[in-house]
Amino acid sequence: MTSKLQFIQHISEMNTKSLKEILVKNAFKKYSNNSFLEKLNEIFIKIKASGNTHLEIHKGIGVCTCNKDKKVFCFVGNVTKDYFTLTYLEDENKYYNFQTSCSEILYESNPTLNKFYYFSIKPEETSAYKKHTQISNPIQEYKVFCTKEFCSMETIELWLKKHKNNYKITAELLENKNNRLKLNSVELLVKREFEKLYGSMSILSKIYHKETYFKEQLKEYSSIKDSISKLEKWFYFQEENKNEYQLFSSVFYDNRELTHFSLKLNDLILDPNDFKYTLKYMSIIEDAQAIEFKGTIVSISEIEFIERKYAESYPIQKIVLSINDFCCSEYQITFSKERVKHLDNLSVGQFVKVFARLTGGEYENTEGIKDFKYNLYGWRIEKLDAKPKVKKNTKEMDLYYKYILPPPF
């Protein structure tokens, strides 16, 4: 019996064990035959569970854009008529290169069909992939890092050094198209995941090694912060060289966090002590972009939650601040997400310094009238000593009221 006839027989019997002996290498797309047979067995179990004892096999031609003009096998349960399909190629001896699975087929004879099972393989769900992740030293070590409360950069630096040669070999392999084509889909996924993981850890290392640079910038800032002209030059230099902190900001910036930065990459949480100078420096840069003003708290609202349709809800809390300016202004400032914690232990009547971001733009209401609206979003808040009392110059102001202030009508 030829391999083609054996294939038909074994599929009809839903016998994956015997199929293994007659399949060409990587019979389904770029997957190992073990992965292909695992998926077949998964579908066979579902079809058998519905009461089917064997499969009827029909041939057809694909008519969908995904399988157009390709030869197609349709495998149909003998009782329920549940089915799945696979396109294929063939020569005199074998069937091979099974690929797309689609229900749009022109059959030689129209079979009765019921439920369609789409045939696809997810590399990360195969036993080959799971086995690799269990035995791979780099990945297992990384998973251990992720279980810790904090992972130190020293640990990551040692990991990078240990797997440097492996990374070099992997990167060279993936860059070579001919070598890539020799890998099945699971092997390719494994190589790419390691390359990406090593690359991510390398980025953390680059950021970590900038600690020295930020330490020097903070040292200079500390020596000139009381000089307006020198401070202006310092900030101008930072703006010109923002590329020095752009990578840190891109990786870790998170406006939901209290400090605006989350030292987390996927499941890996980094030790803040490894980035103490960077974090302090970034705090200065971020505060410089905020509006700073002092005032007395007039009111503090209750926390309310903003519901969003496709994302998690988040808390907001508002305060009203009385400003000691000529107009006796009062500003409403909104603190959102983690920043509501800035309002913990604050009370009405306290004198505070607030850092806030001013946002706004042109809006059009339902009547088509355009106007500009602005909002203040709380950035940070500091308690200050009691508001200084203003000495009243009664005698001089009495002269003003008597001779200059216009009389009432």
C-alpha cells in the first residue's frame, strides 16, 4: 500500500500513531510532525466525543482568497458530519505541505456538513515549545528573576554576560534567511523569544550605565540651583541632551504612577536603588514642566471612579486652592490614578505648594459654539508651614481710601 493510501486509511481511522510513520518532514506548514499530530489528535478527540467512529474523506478545490485553486481534503465525522479541512500538495507517492484550513470549497461531490473545526496551530501551545521553556536555562533563570520582589541590575548584568555567546549565535542565525528557513515554526519562535529577551535586558543595562551621567548632572544642579542664570543654562543643556534620558523615559514612564515612572518590564520588577540618581534627575526634569503655585486648601472632594468602556476604571480626586493674588483666585486641581495618594493626610485650611500640568484646547459644544477650555492636573503636592501673616498698613491705606478711591455713586 502506497503512503498516499496509508494516509487516507489512518486519517479515516483517526489513528495518529500510524500517521507518524508516513508523513514527510514538517508536513504541516513549518511545524514539526509531532506538533501537527498533536493538533490532529486534539480534533480527533472532539470528533470522537460527539459519537463519530471514523472520518469520511472528500476532495475539493479552494475558492476563498486564502485557498483559491488549491487542492483540499475535507475530513467529515460519519455520524455528526462535523468536519475540518486542509489544503495539500501531492506527488505520485505522498501527500504533503498541508496548510490552510477553510470552509469555502468546491467539492467533487457535495457532502453533508455540519460544524466546522478550524485547523490551526499556535506555536506556544505545542508540547515542543512547553518542553523548551522548561529546559531553557536563560528563560528559566529569567522566570526566577520575575518571582522576586525586586531584581537587581547586578543580577541582570551577570545573566547578560553568561548568555552573551548564545545571543551572538542566535542573532547571526536569525539574520541569515537560509538558516531561518531550516527552522520549524516552534524553533523559530524559541530563537526569536530568546533574542528579544536578551535585547530587552541589554536595554536595561544601557539605562543602568547612565547612572554615572545623571549623578554628575545632579551634582552640578545642586551647586547652581540658587542661581537663576546658571539654572537656566543647566536646563537648556538638558533640553539639548534629552537623548540621554529619552530611553529611560520611553521604557519606564507611566503617568498612572505616583512618581510617574514604573520600574517594571513585563513581569520583571527592578530595584529602585539601582536607578536612584536617574529617578531624582527625572523628578527635577518633570517638575520643571509643571506649573508651581502656593495656596490654601479650600475643599477636598471625595474620591470618585471614572468608568471606561475598554479599559480599567481609575480614581480621581479634586481640591480647590485659594491663591493669594490680586484677584483672590481659586483654582480647581484634579489628581488622578495613583496621584490621588498625594492628597492623603491633607485637610482643608492647610497651606501647600502644588505642581500641576495645564492642559486644554479648543472644544465645540452640541450647539456648534467653539470655546477654549483648560484643566489643571495635579502632579505633586507639598505641605508648607502656616501661611505667613500679612502686616496691615492701616494708616497708608486710610489715605488711599480717603483721597484716591473713587466715591460710590
